Amino acid sequence: MEIIQMLCPSSKWSLKAPYAMAPQGITIHNTANDASAKNEVSYMITNSSSTSFHYAVDDVRAVQGIPLDRNAWHAGDGRNGFGNRYTIGIEICYSKSGGDRFHTAERNAAELTARLMLQYGWGLDTIGTKVINTHQYRSGKYCPHRTLDEGIERFWNMVREEYGKLSGTSVPTPTPTPTPNPSDSYLVRVTTGALNIRAGAGTQYPITGQIRDKGTYTIVETQGNWGKLKSGAGWICLDYTSKSGESNPQPQPSQPTPQGHYVGETVTINGVYTTSQSTKKLTPAVKTGTITKIVNGAKNPYLLNNGNIGWVNDNCIVGGNSTPAPQPSVPASFSKGQRVTLKTSAQKYCTGQNIPNSIKGKQYTIMQVGSGNTHPDGVLLKEIMSWVYKSDVQ
């Protein structure tokens, strides 16, 4: 991968990079459009917005736009937030449409992340922590959206693999994070305009992010008046929330399940969202569209016209075709909750990346069986949050 510089002129540092910085971590983003890395950086350093980032990475190269000893405004966690003041922002290109270019850009971003980890002495144990994490972890925004949709652990595995290649060391198998007991979890709705997320249960712990949308969140552990978020982002003070339901509800899906719509269906809509996880409904300029992708588990699971219209949910759809398109049948040999072994002969994830040897030959739990336009030939493995081909598990 080529790494070049197109640095922001020092005359614009007061807007784009006003503070000196000794990097303490990395924040991963998706650009949410289909421009190249050069175009992304060129636009960033010439516009009048304060938004900035250190690198944009596409399928060919990484382009640096902000010096690494200056901060950038990319993490959404405030003027003094850890992400904005102390982390290197990496934007992954071609994330609007996805596909091969995006997956190659992801691989290049994983290599860049590994190089920076070695440069600054951040070990493998910092991946997925405060040091190396996503925009979502810093401030709650669903970013990097496509990388999250396809499985963040899949991307972290790429980083581990690149780190091993660059350092010449063997990469240990990551220990799966224990899954909380669903019967101990419950929903809360945030009642304040800005609620801090902290690294632990108390104000003595550092702020790692902030919730600003007054949305509903799942709490999986409670200590006093503090609750741990299911996403793993951290802890919030429950004094600024209202509880939804009983303390031990029956297990329910955290996001709505698509209600009978299908890829290729033409639908009439009364609203639209900019991302699959957005909570702000917009008035659509176009009243009809065709479903080109379905993301099961998303707040807004239906993508219309490959993103040219946006994302919608069942409440947005007020009319559609009456006869569903035929859907591929799911083999009886695979089902949600089934324990399977990833074959040692497995080569690639359904999304195209190489599968590290360190995770082969081990048992995993099927979280979802592919169907429709969502990896129909694959299964989503819970412990590694990645899609693999059905032929590669037994």
C-alpha cells in the first residue's frame, strides 16, 4: 500500500487542527460516500468546515491530511474529548456502495492501523479498547457504518493479521467476549440532551463518549445507579434515564425485524433515513423506490436504490408489491443458536477478506443464517461477529 501526504496548510490549523497532540490511540471511520482518498483529503483541507481527520484510505493508498502531532475534529466527543484531542482519525473510503473497492480499502486501513500501532507501541491488547476503537465507541454515532454492518470483529481480525505480518510475530487467538445473559438485561430511554459514557461505574472514570439522541439503550449490568451498555461503549448514569419494561423481561430483539419485504420490491414511502441506524426521519424527495438491500437487525433495514434514496423501516413503507419475490431456502442443517466448527480449510469471509488461521478449527455459535440479499450462502458467527460460507462450517 502506498502512503502519501497532502497536508493541510498551517494557515488553516486554527480551524482544522488547533492543538498540539501526542497520539494516544486511533479512531476508525467510514466516509459514507464513494470518493477516493485523494479527493476526500483535498475536500477536507479546502472547505470551511472544522471537520478534519488524519488519514483517508482507499483501495490503492493512504493519504495523510493532518500532521500526527496535531489534533483533528473527527470523533464527535467534544472539544476536550479523548477521541478529538488524542487519537488519529482514519477514514475508510468507498463505504457508501461497498463492494470490492471498499473491502480492499478496509484491508489497507487495517495495515495502516497496524503500522501506527507498531510506531507508537500500542499492542494487540489495545484493539477494541479506549486506545484503538470506532467513532461509535467515542460518541455513539453509528460509524464506521458499513464496517459495523459487516462485523467489527472481522475488521479487528484484519488488524491483528496485519500486525502479525509487520512485526513477524504469531498473533494469538482473541478471547471471545462473554455474552451477557439476556434475562438480566433491560431497556432504558435517555431523558437528557447529553449523557456522558464513562469507562466504569462512577464519575471517577474517564469519559469515553456521549449519548445525544435520547434514544433507547440496552443495559446488561448494573452497579448502584450506573448501567453498562450492551454495545460495550461503557457505563451511563441511570439517574438520567427512564426504565422501559420490567427488570427481567423476556428476551426480545434489540432492533426491529423486517416484516415481509424483499429485495427487488418497489415500495411507496412517507419518510427516509440517511443511514441504517439513524433516528432522524426526513421527508423524502422521492416517494417510491426499490429495495436493493436488507440489513436484518438494523433500525432502518431496507436500502432503497443502492443508497440514492436512503434507508427506510417498516413504518416508512405505506405501500408495496403484493407478491414477494422468491427467496432462497435455508438448509435445514443450519439454524440460529447451532454450534459449528469453522473448518481449517476455510479461506475467505463472505465479504472477501482472508480468514486468519488463528480462528480456524474452533467452535462458534450461529447468530444468523443468511437469506435474501444478506449473504444467502453464509452464516454469521456470534463470537467473531463475521459472516462465513456455509460450506466452511461443519
